[in-house]
Amino acid sequence: MRIVGTKYCGHDSALCLLDTKQKTVFAMSTERVTRIKHDYLDITPILGAYQFDSVDYVAHSYNDFEDKGRDGELREKMTYNKDIEKAIRSIVNPTYSKDLRISRAEKNRFILKSLFTNFSAVKSYYGAKYRRALVKETPEGNRRAFTNYIKNNFNKYKLYPKEVFFYEHHLCHAIPSYYLSPFNGGEALALTIDGQGDGFFSKLYSFKSDTEYKLIGQSSADFMGSGDRYLSIGRIYNYFTQAMDLHPNSDEGKVEALAAFGKADKNLLKQLKGATRIDKESLSIHYDIEKISPFYDIDYLKEQRASMGDENFCAVVQDYLEDTIVDYLNLAYEKYPINNLCLSGGVAANIIMSLNIYDRTNFKNIYVLPPMGDDGLAIGSAILTALEVGEDVSWLKDYVMPYFGDEYTREQVKQALDGFDNIIVEDLKNTWPEEAAKSVAEGKICSLFHGKMEFGPRALGNRSIIGNPMMENTRQRINSTVKRRPSYQPFCPSILEEERERLFKDSFPHKHMAIAFRMKEEHIKNLPCAVHVDGTARPQFVEEQDNPNYYRYLKELKNIMGYGVSLNTSFNLHGRTIVRTPQDAVVDFIDCNLDELFIEGYRVTCK
């Protein structure tokens, strides 16, 4: 059976195709196809980019048709909003996210020009706006409209699903965090944490087995009356991000990184904690609206930032997140003493929070879903559909690594390379991992493109930029001339699993760069670019069965340098998405000023 689960539209929209007969997973986020970071368009660009032979069922990862949570995800008007967005895309024709950051006046100029060059798009734009204005929404109408909208879009690509399912947002986070974890089949708690979805920002589930689970705690994302003012941990972190003049729902990692350089202001942290209450009986987090309101006032937050400095300001919200979640989980453990913990939701991308959970709770077996954000909802809704129609999904636990994307043959790659006249191509065939290691050991900054693409925000060796962590200037070079991003952002290492206990004080075999561990002092001086200012590193521990070619690369590094450690960051220019196609790879290789590109056995350099 072929089941397509989706985060159908909105921030980080994505698609996951489960083939229960072939026991395969294909997953792709819209942003990888459009190269618009965190794309909010619906998944039709994915349907257009790939040939899906047939689809039996489709699912979406929201089910609040009454819009009780006020997030508007399943309102009938949303379907017209998506048509409006698609028309604007056709009019503006953006290449990257920055091309969509235009003023209303600029947008109107594009529309005026398109009256003569792209009239059909202008007609679609105003037609959708007119039809949206006529809508009178009801829960039944919302369900009918969204079901028809999804079916009609699939039909355009000659795909005819029998039925469209809708599942609760947080359950779609929790389900893949359990089914893809090593705890699948046994007991585990699964905690979801995000900004909001279907009226909640966090839920806690207890799994007894792969067929038995129950909801044991939930925290409402109460709406405060305007804009995106929802009471939630994730939203508070968003507001601190915005107060730092960064992009909310995108740049929270920068706040986390900068927090390591500061010390939380005690008074502001006390004020924030004083507005928060954890109910032990219901395992829910609540807010005092009067006390929390200042933290939804950007002017107030910017005043606090100015008074205490950026680093200390960021440390406030980071400490608040860590302490709140640790306190919550310790209370949960008292009621449900289960040692295995699964984490998902956008807030689960916070690696220092996960380290604090490991250090300060009894949960020593932790699995963070690699696509922890809303893209991972696509997997969750696909699994829930499979369970509902009686399909076996026990085989999912065999997928240890999230290499769920597409791959390209050497012939396809060579054809793409032949389309560029400003590069030199050398065919290394099967020796490329060792050659890549030699180049990195010499101090070159290189990129890798091989095998199936990763699904989720982390590059795990298949679409990666790699460098030598032992050289002092590697981090500075990548930040300033390659990625062109703030200097305070750390890079993460890929490390041979056999090196783990040698290098880290306390850790477990984590493979997905979703939690930090503290490196031993004697190795920090030898690996200065692999460690953040607080002495932590966010590693990917690699075994041969995980990724044989990447393992060979790390083994050769160890032979040459004495450490099986490589810097590993996503293969893209800052502000762009991870490269998907060979053409993307060459464009970003050139734009990033990289020394060498290793792409399916070919070494590429610039002329």
C-alpha cells in the first residue's frame, strides 16, 4: 500500500511516501524543491518534481476544523490563501527566500508588470482573493473544503487517493519519534514541544508497545487575542528571537548559540519563571497572563536586551527553556518511571535543552526525532494512516538513519556537471572517501554529495560541507567566506563511534546531531573547531553500517590526523536550503567558495 503523509501546507510543509509492501520511505520537504527556506507553500512543488505512480491514501497533520486553537491551519479560507501564494510565486518567480521579502509596493509593481507578461497568474491571484472573501466558514465546510482541495491538487498530477485523513498535530509529532526510535516495541515516554498546533504547544504520551499508547499530559497554547500571541514555551522563544532582530521560526539556533557566551539576568529569569506554573497532577504547563504579557511585547524585550547585553538576554530564555522542561520531565518521571524518552516538535531542535535533560533527569536513553520540526509531521501522519488501515509498520525501526530523500546516478551527475564550463572534473570512482580525507587533512574546505539526501535539518554526511576541526582557522573560514553567517555559531562534528568514549565525558551512541555532550578537556585543545565556547559538541557518531562511504572518510582522517573527527555542516550557502540536485550542488559549491566538491565519485574544482 502506498500512503502519503503530509504537513500539507504552512511552515516547513513536507511529504512522506510509505510503501508498506516494498517497506520503503521517501520523504521530502517543499523547501528542498523550491529552495525557499522553511517554505510555507503547499506540497505541490514536490508532486511536480517527482513521479509518483500511485497513491492509495493521503493524510494531513492537523484536525482542528473548529479552529479552537485559533491557528487557522484548517480554515476554508486557507485553501484560497495557498492559491494566492502560488499565484504570487508565479508572478515574482523567486530563487531564494530573500526574493520573497518584498514590500507591498514592490509586489504591486510585479503584479502590474505581469498583466502583460503573465496574465493567467494575475487572474488566479485576484480570483482566489475574490472567492476567499465570499467564504462563510463552518467546521463541516472547513473539512469539506480542505479534503477537496487536497484531492484536487493530487488529481492534477494524475493521483487519485481513496480517502484523505486528518490527524492531531502533536500526535503526528510523537508517533514517528517512537516508531523510528530504538525503543519501538517497548516502553517509552514521548514529549512534543513547539509553538502551537491544534490548540496545544506540548503533549506527553506513554507508549507501552507499538500498539498501545495514551495521552498523559498536555499544555494549551491559549490565544492572547491578536497576531501570533499564543501562550507557549516555543512562542516565548520566538519573541526573544524577534527581539534580537532575527527571524522567528528560523533563527532560534542563533539565540541558543549566543546564550553560551552569557549569563542569564537573574531578575528577568525570575520574572519569566514566576509567570509559569507546572501542574503535577495533570502534567501541564500554565501561564499567568498578566505576568507573562511583557514577554510578548517586543519593545519591552528590546529594552531588556539593551540593558543587559545580547549574550545575557539570550541566556535568559535558554535557561528558562532548560529549567522548565527539566522540571516538567522530573515530575513526569515521578508518575511514570520509564527510562526511555522520545522528543519531537520544533523546540526539540534545541540541543542544549536535550543535554540538560540527559544530565538532570533520569532519562538516560533519549531519542530526538531527526526531522523534529513540522516536516517530521509528514512521517507521523503517514504512520497513523497505515495503522488505521491495518498495515504493518514494525519494519520502520530498521531505519536508523533518516536518508529518506532522493539520489542520483553517476550518469545523471555527469550530465549535470557537463552543463558547467567553469569547473574541472576528475573521476575518482570508488577512491573518493580517502581522497576527500586527504584534502580535508590538508586544510581544504570541501563538500560532499552522494547517496540519498537527509530528511530533516541536519546534514549527516550525504549533503555536507566538511573541514578539519584541528586547524584553528577552519571555523572562521567557513563562517566568513563559505557559509557567511555570524561568527558565534558553532559547527558540529561527525565522529567515529569508536572514538566516542575516548573524547567525551558522558555520552551515548547518538547518530543525528540533535543533542550535545561535553568533550574531555585534553581533547578540546586538539579539536578547537569542533567544540563550542561552553565545551560542548553536537556530534554525529558514525558506524560503518550507518553510512559506509562516510565511515571510510572518517577512518582515513583518523589514519592521517589521529582523530576520526570532521567538521560537518549542511551543504548550502547561509539563507539557502540544503542542496537537492547535482545542479544545486555545483551552484552552491561555486557560491560558497569551496575548495573541492566530491559528488558521486567525481572531484570538482573551479577553473
